[in-house]
Amino acid sequence: MSLKRRTTISGRWGFALEATLMLLILLTVLISAGLAATMMVQRGAGVDYRGARATYAAESGADHVMSQLEGDIQDGAISDAELGALTPPAITGFNVTVNGARIGAPVPKTIASGPYTGLFGLNQQIDITVHAEDPRANRADAVVSVNAQSIPLFQFGVFYEEDLEIHNGPPMTFAGWVHTNGNLYLSSDNSFYQDLITTPGSVYWDRKAYSDRRNGVWINNAGAVPVRLDFDSRSKPVPNDFRAASQASFDGRLMTSAHGVAPLRLPLPGGMPATELVAPRSGGDGADVRKVKESWLADLHFTVDLNQLAAVCAPGALQYLARPNGRQVPDALACPLIFSGKPEKLTPESEILKSSKPLPARKP
């Protein structure tokens, strides 16, 4: 008896249907995964794009704030009012806010570079935070740290531009930094300098016009002990020798070109002489001059009518601006205790010419 294998057509059709369904399911999964990946990439790109826009908005706000601070920071001091007056830029699609705060107290430092090298400055760190946010809560912050440096103009006892001679007659004790951008001539019987003496030129223990060397010039060392000056740039022409003598006598507190001292420039607008600092205010003073001129910086400014100087406190003789923040001004009782004036009797020019005498001859 023989056996025959029989295969039905229906079994083959069932397998093909199952394979087709599995392939369709696999393709659907692959397509879905691709679509999901594409959507994630698009969403990620959108998030990156919106985040980048927020970052650029914050940085743009920081540039806008710095342009506002450029004028305020010139005097080195930024007040609470100036910080509060900072305004954010108007950027379409973003809400931008600005917040400024001082960090710590001003720190005194000696300026080590630039045109004001050697001067003392007060350094105040200020952090400006700019926050930018769009309607979809994409946000970014930009923090700008600003160093506001103020340079006190009156940090010297003496500041001189050209050759300086100090030859006092009566005893003189001088406290304060003495600096001249020219040479320095010292000769006296009784002068006592308690602080730093500097010049980018030379120091001469003598007079400038003729020789008159006196043995009474004393300079304090670092321990505040007066030490007599007995050398100068002529007797110690080699820089190393002068530095060694200054260090041995005064702990290096007498410094010249031998120490590498450079000329100092006061932080004044170009072309403005130092005497203008204490000159009366003028309507022609520019913005830069008004920032440093004392008569513009004072919160109480007086104008005296010289025709009424004898009665300086009489009505109309003394005029002043209202002081800010409700600060008091002298009243009728306090005014005479502060101000008094007495006209000086002037001699006519003709009388001066008649009584003038020739000046005595100068010693050779």
C-alpha cells in the first residue's frame, strides 16, 4: 500500500495573509516611529529657536542698559536713582525687565594701568540683570557686571603740573600726598612732610634759581618717624642708588623717575584746566565740565551780590537754589553766623603807580 502527501490550497492562503498583516504592522510601526522622531526634532528645533530668541532678546536688553549707563558711569558713582531709572528696551513678542544692584561696598584700589595710573580709585561692582520672556514662557537672563570706578580729585595735598618749589619760611608740617609732573625743589629750615612725595622727574635738595641748600627738610618714613633729607637726584644720579637711599631713609616714600613714576593726569575733560574745578559755574559749561566742577556738584550753591556785600544776608543779597531731599538752607538767624562781608577800600590805580617802588635785585 502506498501513502501520498496532500497539501491543501487553503493552508497556503492563510500563511500569506498572516505574513502580509505582519509586514503591514511592521511598516506602520516604522512609519509611526519616523513621524514621532520627526516631530521630536521639529519640537526640539522649535524649543531651541525660541530659547535662542529669548537669549538674544536678553542680550539686546543688556546692550540697551549699558548704553544708558555709559553717561552715568563717567563720574564713577551710580546712585539708586540712576539704577531705578534704567529702562528695558521694547522688543516685540517679549516682556523685558531690568534690575540693578550694587554688590558690596566700594573698594579702594591703586590704579595700575591707563592714563590714571598711580591715582587711588573707589571701585564699586554693580550687577545688572536683564530678564526676557515670551508668551510661551521661553525665558533667558543676561547678567552684566559693571565696575564703577570713581577717582577723588582731592586726594592730593599738592598736585602741580610743572616744576614745583617749596621753600617755606615759617615752620610747616604738611600732611597729604605731594605730586608734581615736573621737577621738585625742596629747601627749608623747618618743613616736615608726613606722606608720599612723587615726581616723574627729579628731586633737588636746593632752590631752582640759585643755590640755597638748607638742612631742615624732613620726610616721614613708614613708621611716621621724620628723617632728614640729605641727598637728591644730583648726588644719586644712578637710579639704583637713588632707590636704595630712598628705601633706607624713607622706606621708599620719596619717589622719582628712578622709581618709574609716570606723570599723573587728573580725570578732567580735555582742555579743562584744573583751576576750573573751583571756578564759579557758567551757563557755557558743557555736560562733561558740569560732572566734575564743584559748583555744579554742590547741592547748595550761593550767589553773592557784591554791591550788597556789607549786608550779605540782607534780602536779595544772597541767592541760592533749593536743596534736594528737603535739606535745610540758612535762615535769617543762621545766615549772619555763616556769612559776613566787608568791602575792601581800593586804592586808585594812579596812587598805586605813584607809590610803586622798584623790586629789590635778586641774588645771583
